[in-house]
Amino acid sequence: MPAVGITGGVATGKSTFVRALLRHVPGELFDADRAARELLEHDPVVRGQVCEAFGDSMLLPDGAFDRARLRAEVFADEAKRRLLEAILHPAIRQKWTADAAKHVGSASWYFVDIPLLFETGAESCFERVIVVGCSPATQRARLREQRGLDDRLAEQIIGAQLHLEQKILKADHLIWNDSTTECLEGQTALFAGWLRQRHG
């Protein structure tokens, strides 16, 4: 089965959509956000590069990165954000491209959830790209209410991504997640049916 890319904006509901999709179309999932966390926690090369770039003060007493502090620092300074991305993105891409290659011609589905899919020029690697979107008001409300972010940090994170409208224009499919869980489930079921019909 071909690799399918899933992206969208922060807090648009990609993870909720992915969980629903996997109930309809079982397959393997690569989560780029989870991979980034694992690299920061366990990869000695990545950890060394991040410490060298940002200082050991980013580490908590137990040796884990203070991800909240690191996030606040990189989204307040574009140069620092790009520096962190230059460390993480090549390692993340190496992981999912290797797995995607293994699925070419296989009978199993391979889904890749990448928030910065278009920003990193990864769209050419996928047979289909899905964007999960919602209104700006819903996006900001979720960042405040579900993730506890203040308005300034929320705007910095949103501003660091390609505008959602541009992602929608580049996508093959759009899932509009601005309503109820039932509405999202219905869209997911329709899309899953389309995938099965097209690819068997």
C-alpha cells in the first residue's frame, strides 16, 4: 500500500483523526511529534547537539529536557527554532522514509503524521496527503483550554507554521474538524471507504 501523509495546523485535531482512521483502516502509524520526543529523550547524538546549541540549563535534574522551556524559547526566537528543526528534522525524516520504503508493494497501510509536512517539502513522498483543519477560533480555543497555553505562545506556534489555508490548497483531501466527534467520525469513515475502494 502507498504511504499516506497526514498534516494540519497545531490543535486542529490530527491525533484524534488518526485514531479514528486506524479503527477503520488498520495500519502502521509514524508520529513525528512522538519521534521528536523520543530523540530528545534517548538519542545521544541528538541530545548532545541540542545541549550544545541551547545549553545544559535546558535539562531537568533527572536528565530529561524541560520541553516546556525549550518550546517557549524556540518559538520566541525564529533563529533558535530553525536551529532546533535543523537538528531534529533530518533524524525524523530518516526514520519514516526508511519505514515507508518497506511498505511499498506491501499489503499493509503506512500513515505518517507530520505537522510540518509541507514546510519540510515531504509531500512528494506520499501517494495522498490529508490536511486536518478547523477554524482559527477553534484552534486558538483548543490551545488555551486543552493545552493551557497563553495567547502569546499560541500565536507564536501558529505563526511558525505554514498558514492553514495554504496547506488546504496543497492537500489531496481535507478533514474539517470544527464540530463534534461524531462529525469527525463520519468524515473519517467516508475517507476510509474511499481509500479501501481505491487501493483495495
